[in-house]
Amino acid sequence: MLKTRYWISAVALSATAFLGGCASGPSNQQLGTVGGAVVGGAVGNAVGSGSAVGTVGGAAAGALIGNEIGRRSDQRNYYERNPYTYYPYNGPRY
């Protein structure tokens, strides 16, 4: 039980530090990465019976998935705000 509290505290502290570095507010990509890592770590911990490998693996997989979902959301929001701005070869890179 105490070990779980340490993991939750560590994840909350690292998420706070990660999001604290965003001067203009976090993008959906950043929020998706952090949220995916937290959820993936919790799922990996539950599936892996509390093993560190399961927790870290779940956090990594969740971060990758959350990053991709957030990136696509940022792209969709960008093109909805700027409907006539499409640059196929030299546009913004996400």
C-alpha cells in the first residue's frame, strides 16, 4: 500500500513539473502525453501485479498513444481555426 502511494506521488510530482514548464499553457499533445502516461502506468501496474516493469512499460505505451491523440487534436484545431492555410510541403510541423 505504501509503495502505491509513492508511485502516485511520483507521477503527480513529475506531471506537475512537466506541465509547469509550459509558459503559454499546455498543448493537447502535452496533455495527452501526460494523461496517457498516468493512465498507462496505472493500467500497467494493475496488469503487471505491481511490478516496476509493468508500470514503466504501461506508462511508456500510454504516453506514446496519448501523444499521438493529442497531436492529431492540435492539428485538427489548427486547421479549423485557419481553414485557408494549407501548405503541403512547407507548413507547420507537429
